[in-house]
Amino acid sequence: MINRQIFFTSLGEAELLRREVPEIGVDELLIMMEYTVISSGTERDNLLGRPNTNLKFPIALGYCGVGYVQRKGEAVHDIDVNDRVLVYHGYHADYCIKKSNELIKVEDEKINSLEAAFVIIAAISLGGLRKTRLELGESILIMGQGLLGIFATQLARLAGGLPVITADLHECRRKLSLELGADASFSPKDVDFSDRVKEAVGGDGVNTVIESSGASIAIKQGLECCAPLARMSLLGCTRGSD
């Protein structure tokens, strides 16, 4: 059986390579992937050899995805062939081999596979929000509205954040955040960015900040928007960004 898989083969180069699928171990499962999710920040940084990355090629990356079990080892008892599963760190490939503790069954048929593929990323955003200990009615600023940030924005609204403020360089992302529950959204390039955030919350600053962009300058900007005794959660991985 041939597996097609995306590899970063050298700096700035990605290739679709074909390799034989290896035999699975007694505690492993072979999953035919239906969807895999791109972690754009992490994968771009690895492709470009940014600081704090592996810097060794070839690199096979992946974040999460959904697929169907094709084979299982004799020691696997909690997951069966044909089960639909969430795959943690599943590669961008036709097939992945994983242990059962790296999989979660998707049993509700009403859940679309494409939507299910994003559950693990959404769970990371939820973890970042919980770290802030956001209380009902507290203000929150989410820096960056990529995948992690846009999930954090929706979760902050559900958790009772008020107001929910977002920041992103791209107007389309700011607009989307407003459609998904943000009360106000600003560009961090605005010269009066921190003043505008403080004005939006009607006080000395926000109670909580989630930094999800991975840009080190965003940490500084987020701190400038904080009220006394505010909390900040660093959700994005800063890899030598300016």
C-alpha cells in the first residue's frame, strides 16, 4: 500500500512523496485520513527554518485531523475497524499510524467530519482562555484572529466576557471576529491602538488578554492595554518574531 505524504524537504521546499505504508504494531492503528488541518503559523515557521524550530529536513508535519480506522493491532480493544476518529498530530497524508491514546472516536453522526477536524485546535484555544480565569462580565482582548484567536473569541463570548475586543492586522479577520461575537476590533498598527482598546472597555484597560498571533511585539502591545492586576495567556508560540 502506497502512502502519499507532504514533506518539507529543504528550506522553503514542500513535496508530495510516495512511500510504502509500514506494518502496524500490536498497539497501533492504521487510519485513512479524510481531513487534516494546517497549523499555518507552526508549519510556515518550520518551512522557513525560523528560530525555535527543528531546522532538520525532511520534516513531516501535521496538527490534527479526522479519518477512519482501516486496521488495528491485536492489543487494541477500545477502537474498532471503520470507527471515525480524531487524530492528534496526524500527518498530512493518505494514511497515519497512531496508538489508541492519540485518538478519540467521533460517534455522533450529526457531526460533520470537516468541523470535527478542528476540535483539537479549538480545545487549545479553550485551554488558553481557562488560563486567564475569565470571570463573568470581565473584559478581554484577543490579539490575533487566526484559527486559535477566532476560536478564543467565540469561547470568550460564551464564557461571559464583556466586552470582547479583538485585534488583527487583516480587515477581513477583524470583520469575521465581529460577526462571531466580538464587540469591537482594531488594527494593532493604529498609532492609538492601546487608547482605543481602553476607550472600548471604558476604564484603565482590559482585565484579561489572550495573545494568539505568535508575534513578540503583540505581547508588548497586549501588556500596554492591561488594567492593573490583569492576566495574560500566551496562546501563540513566539518563534523569533519581531
